[in-house]
Amino acid sequence: MTLDEFKRRYALQVLPSDDAPKTNRVLRQAAVLIALIEKEQELHLILTRRPTHLRAHPGQISFPGGKVEEQDADRIATALREAFEEIALPTQNVDILGQYPLFNTFTGFAIAPIIGIVKEDFEPILDPGEVDELFTVPLTFLLDPANRIVKYFTRNGTTYPVYFISYEEYFIWGATAAMIDKICRQISV
């Protein structure tokens, strides 16, 4: 999928229904950057793998992002700041297209998924305290529904969808896979 086609589909389609976990507890506010970059006239999604030494979500695949800080003007500022801190993506190199509704997680976060296009190639510098690896996945791979699996699990009497995506040696699951599924359902024709 080309950048122009993505922008057209993104702008014209309504969001898929929200099936994120619901909770009554107070959630910590966070934001992630769902960053797309064009490579050889095809869009790729930027993802990171967290270090295995971390207490929270060790080794998991995620988007650049993190907790909202007091100095952040809004959730977009949070996502851009975190992307710069984690992978050295310059904030001025991202064209923000929009924000999805908050995604609640079982781990106590309300995550704002921020959709952005990386305007020019950049030299990633990984923060070893937060990122072990940066990689990209072609959007065409993710758009194929056969590559996105959903299974249902029950927790405290409520059944929830849990999403899974296997790409090469990477296993993407949970909130990251759910957000990928949502954007793919939105832009699929």
C-alpha cells in the first residue's frame, strides 16, 4: 500500500467498533506512536522489541511510547517525545494524521494510539534501557486478515479478545496487536 492510498483510506473510513478491555479502576495515561514509514514505495509499520531485563513487558513487541509526563502538552506530545527518546525519531520528521480512542489494558494503562507518517528516513539510535531492537513490518502483510489472529479469553467472568500476529521471528500480541488489527480493519476495503 502506498502512502497516498493509506492517507485516503484512513481519512475516509470510520473507526471499527471498540472492543478494548473495559475497567472501572483509575488507569495511568500513556501514548504510543503508530509510525508508518515508506520503503520502496510501500508502507511499513515501525515496531520495537523491549529488553528482556525490564520488569514490565520484558521482550515484548511494542510501539514507541510511554507514560504521559507533566511537561507533555497532550498525548501527541507524549508519543513524539517517547519516540525521540527510544529510537531517536525527530519530532519534526513525523506528520501526525490522528489519534484513535484510548485503549485500556489489563496492566492498568489507558493508551492513546497516535497515527503518524515518518516523512524522511532517519538513523535510529536505540535507548538500551527501553529498546533492544527496531524493525519494520510491511503494511501489506498486516492487512492480510490471515496474518492477524484473535482468540477469546475470560478474566473475572468477562470474555475479551486477545490478538496475535506472527511475522518472521517476531511474535506480536496483546495491546500492540489489537491496535494493529484496528488500523488494518479501518483501512481495509
